[in-house]
Amino acid sequence: MRELWKPGTILGPVPAVMVSCGDFEKGEKNIITIAWTGTINSDPAMLYISVRPSRYSYEIIKRTGEFAVNLTTEALTFAADWCGVKSGRDYDKFGEMNLTAAKGYFSGCPIIEESPVSIECSVRDIIPLGSHHMFLGEILGVSVDSRYIDKNGRFCCEDTKPVCYSHGEYYGLGKYIGKFGYSVKKKK
Ligand SMILES: Cc1cc2nc3c(=O)[nH]c(=O)nc-3n(C[C@H](O)[C@H](O)[C@H](O)COP(=O)(O)O)c2cc1C
């Protein structure tokens, strides 16, 4: 037996990222929490974020043509949730959450210093879909907190304690299961 549901945003778990936007030089900065995001191309490296036009961040990203996806961690989850229920129209989210707005390395928009990975993007296209508009972002560059890169150059993502969003709830990473291609690897 399976229950039949109407179309819905059931796909999950998904990341819940903190997207920073604004113009660093002018002191303009905001954060919007985004769950509708994902990688969409390898070369050029691209990702998308889907944003409701009513969001304060929508106009900022449209105007500046840039945004940064900052990965969230267990330590950042409270701030991610807060930035996802309060608007930059009413609050300085960096200030309220004690987060540091750092100058982007590849763009004019601020990144979140406390995030282990910031992915700076330039808006390639905006596709109106209905409730949300999809921003296609070309990745200009990625900055990674070097504390999470081991001596072999491996990014130890698990050490950042990443967080995912599953049907309205936040979870940490589960137990290790295998790595890419393990299903076809010959057993010794
Ligand atoms: C976990 C989580 C995920 C969210 N995902 C999205 C999303 O993908 N797109 C969107 O437009 N809003 C999303 N929101 C809501 C916005 O983050 C929220 O409306 C925020 O207050 C907008 O901030 P702003 O007005 O400063 O831009 C999400 C909120 C949370 C808590």
C-alpha cells in the first residue's frame, strides 16, 4: 500500500545554506537561508537558488548580480534558522547573529567568515517559475577554511559538522556508508 499525495516539495533531505548578498564596499549586507538550491553544471561550475520575489534579498541579488552560498554547520544552525525567519528589512542579520561579513575573494558581495565554505556566484539568468524565481549562478570561486583541509589536500567536510534540512527539521550528518563507486569495487 502507498498513499498518494498531491504534487509537493517533498524532495529531501536538502542543504539549508546561508546565502549572503549585498555590496561589501558600500556596507550593504544581508543573509537569506535557502533550501531550494543545488548543483546544476560542472563546467562551467554552476548552481541555482530559488528565491521568492517577496524576499528582501531578491531585489539585492537581482540588482548586484551576485550572491554567495555559505555552507551551514551544526554551530551555524541557530543563525541559519533565524536568518530564515527574519527579514533584512527589519534586522542587520550579521550583527544580530554575531556573524562576520568578510570581503568576497571573487565578487563584490560579502561572505560569512564563520562558514567553512563560501561559494561566490555571478547571476547568469533569472527564471520565473511561479512562487519562486530561479537564479542560475555561475561559480566564480570557492573559499575554504584551511582548518578543514588535511595535509593531503583533502577537504574534510565531515569535520565541519554539516547540516541538512529534512521536511522542516535540521539534522547532522549520519554514519559513514561508503564512497563514490564502492558498489562496483572488486572485493579483495
Ligand atoms: C530552512 C529554511 C529554508 C528556506 N528556504 C528558502 C528558499 O529556498 N527560498 C526562499 O525564497 N526562502 C526560503 N526560506 C525563507 C527565507 O529564508 C526567509 O523568508 C527570510 O526571512 C528572507 O530574508 P530576507 O527578507 O532578508 O531576504 C527558507 C527558510 C528556512 C528557515
